[in-house]
Amino acid sequence: MRITRVETTVVAVPFVNKMKVLNDNLAKIPKVIMRIYTDEGIIGIAESYRGISEESILMQAKKLIGKDPTEFNLQDPGFPKSLNHVFEQAICDIIGKFLGVPVYELLGGAYRREVPVSAWSPYHGPKNPEKTAAIAELAAELGYRVIKLKARPWDIVETVEAIEEATGSDMGIICDPNTRFDQPFIAVKLARKLEDHNIVCFEDPIPKKNLYWYVLLRQKIDIPIALHIQGSEILSAIKMEACDMINTGGTMFEFKRNAAVAELAGIPVWHGSGNDLGILEASYLHACAATKNATLTSDIFGEFCRENDLLVDPIQIKDGLARVPEKSGLGVEIDNESLKRYSIGKTRVVS
């Protein structure tokens, strides 16, 4: 089997109306959708992280023509680090289809066929509590059990109270201030006001350059602390006992390696995201399925947030659980009409 052609299409998919904040800049940052064709008629598909250059992908794609995709080392495909995730998806998709197995089998086999996932809300400015509560109410109606929200110190308590008023106390809340709680004493004050509420964790509450602050927080509050980290950062956090949970990512194989380090320390993980579309989220599901300690709700909420996930058959999410695709390869198919609708410019070809 040989690679004969590579196609790329740049897309930008807006948020649904309920998610729109002061502007839609996050959703406007483009993504690249890639197809790799082979002489046996097998096509591998992939989706880039937001903001990845199409030119950089095309440059690497030229090196693929004539190569056998089954000869790549899937654990280290050998592309620039920033692009490994793109080519890993497409090559794994091809090999899975060639062998007739889902990608999670290439990753070692499935621990689960359904992955717990959260809903999500951005920060909405001055009316954040009421707008976030409305999104949480919709999430509860759709069966989600956890919502992740962008937290700010000046209104997080009011926001949590508004969510509970709208949904009841069963909805778990991940507070992600992206370090904007600033100082340990601020995080401690907020935690004490929130300890009687259903807070799953504080994720990255304060700057991560000083893990001693995280050690202090774990001593001072009852709310679990999560860190969004990967690679050697995980080792440092474990050595210092700086967190209770870990949000990590990377390629599918990198995610498994990151999670394995956390598992040795007895720490559960979830899969992070960049608020992505369907192909990339399918790869996250395969990675989570094949990872023993990926037991927390992962950031697989693109379908909840975006107008379209570009898939013929959207990822199935029911009662806060996303079904892992069972078809061979990534198990999902690009909706060509949607791809055309959200494309920016023309499809480019390397052959």
C-alpha cells in the first residue's frame, strides 16, 4: 500500500448561539482538515489543532507520497512535534481500516466503550452567572452530569449558585479560571465559600510556575485540585504531591504515556481539548477508551458548542457518556457538504 495523494481544507466553524460571548474570536481561529489517499482506495482523515498552519502540513505531506503508511512507527511517526497529532490521526485511520479494527485496538484495546464527558461554558462577561446557568440547564436537560466553566474570582460564587438554582445540586462543576485566582489566599477564600457546593475540582486555579502554592492549596482546602499538564510536568507534580487530578493531552500515544505516569501515582486523568470538531474528538475517544485511568469527564464537548462537527454521523452522547466509534479506523466519516460550507478558500492537493 502506498500513499498517492494528500488533500487539505481550512475550515472555521462558529459557536452555536448559546455559546457566543463578547465575540466569536475563539471559533474563528481556523483548523485544517486533511485526507490521505492510498493506492488501495483507503482514505485516512485528520483534523488539526486550532491555528496550525496549512503550509506546514502541506510541506510534510510532500514527503508522504509513495510511502507505505503501515511502515510508520505509530508511537513516534517522526513529524515535527506540532504536527504529529495530525499525521497520527490519518495514518492510524488508514491502518485501522486496512486491518479492519478500531483505532483503540492499535492503542492496546478498550477499557471502556463509553467515555464520560462534560458540557462547557465560556465566560460571558457582566451577565456571566445567568448566562452560564442557562447553558447548564440545557446541559442537564441533555443528560450531562458535569459542566466545565471558565471561572473568574469576582463572580464564581454567584455563578455556582445560579447553576444550582437552575439545575439542582446534582450537576458537578469544574471551575477552570486559567490561573486567574492569582494567589493561594484568593483560591482558599473562594474554596471555603464553595465547599458546600458540587465542585468537582479547581483546574489551574493559580499560576503553575510555583507548585509549592499547589501543595499549600491541597493542605488548606477540601476541593480537589487539578493541573492541566503533560510530559515532565506530570513527574514534577507527582513528586511534589501538587494535585489530585490531571488534565492532559497530546497525540493519542502521548496521552496514553502521560496518563500512564499519572496512573503509577494513583491519579485519575481526563482528556483536554481546544473545543474541537468531530475528527479530533473521535481520536480523543479512542485514546480515552484505551487508557485505564481516563475515568474523569473529558473535554469532548464540540458537539455541544459548535454549529457543526463536520461528520456524517455525529458522536453519540447520552447521559454524559460519549460512545466510542466502533467502525474500523477512527470510525467517523467527513460530511462533504458541511466541509464545503465551513471551508475558507479552496482544497489544496499534494500528489
